[in-house]
Amino acid sequence: MTQALPQAPHAAAASPEPAMLARIWQLLEQVCDPEIPVISLLELGVVRDVRPSGQGWQVVITPTYSGCPAMSQMADDIVSTLAAAGVVAQVSTQLAPAWSTDWISAEGRRKLREYGIAPPGSRPVSSSRTLRFMPPAPEAQDVPCPRCGSSLTQETSHFGSTACKAMYRCLDCREPFDYFKPY
């Protein structure tokens, strides 16, 4: 199992068909997340690689959450979008490296905010991999309201409409909203 570079999903290995590869990436921009229809799987960072495979193409995806129930729908949407354009493809799931909210594009973060979901902040990248036997102390989170921008917000449930989101409420405008948890 090969791994795509996390920071550059469009930088695929040299392909005998670069024009076709570019066309496939362009088609994949149209495939939206089934649970958040305003953001594409590319903007979400779920699509990790596209490569030639046998008689067609292989699209590699990484789930946002290990138990994500939308994975089969994502795969079906990718295959049907490419098939409608005459591209034979199969989808494979890659679990390592694990998906990170750092893979969400700036455009994807903007779309999440406009849709009413607070996008995650960037996490500091750590070069150390410390083995922990106890969870780290919870960090204070500044989660601005996607509706009014207030930072006076409060987590109401660690799990929101999906396991990868938490429920928050704004103490200023009093509106509830989802927050995409950082991973």
C-alpha cells in the first residue's frame, strides 16, 4: 500500500497519461461530501491520490473518522461521477496516515463557516511522538460562532450531527452550531 503525500494530494507520481490525470482531478472537484453538501471531498482532504490501475484508475480516499458511515456513499459518488465522464475507476480506502483536519483547504474552511459549521483551527505540528498513558489535559478552545463571529461559545455535546463534529452554542446570538473537531 503506497502513501500519498498529505500536503500535496494533486502532486501524483509521473503518469503516462497526465492529461487524463488532470481531467480526473477536475472531475473529483465536483464530488461533494454526502453529509456536508457544500464542500467537495477534495476540499475536505478526503481524496488522497489518483493513479493508473489495471484497466482504469484507482482513487484513494481516507475517512475523516474511523467509523465514518458515509465512506461507501463517498466511494459510490466518486465512481459514478467518473463513470458519467467515461472514466473507469475503483476506490480504495487508506487509513494511514490518518486523516487530519489540517488537510481541509482554506476554501473548504470558508465554505464550512458559511454553511454554519465552525471549521477547526490549525493544530501545532509536533515533531515528538510521546507515548501517553493518560489523555492530555483539555486545552481551552476558541471556537468562534460561524453565524455572528462571537468567541463567547460553549460546547453542549462532544458529539454533534456526526461523530467528527461537536455541538456548540453561541452565548451572544444564542444559535446552536456544529464544530468540526480537530484531529
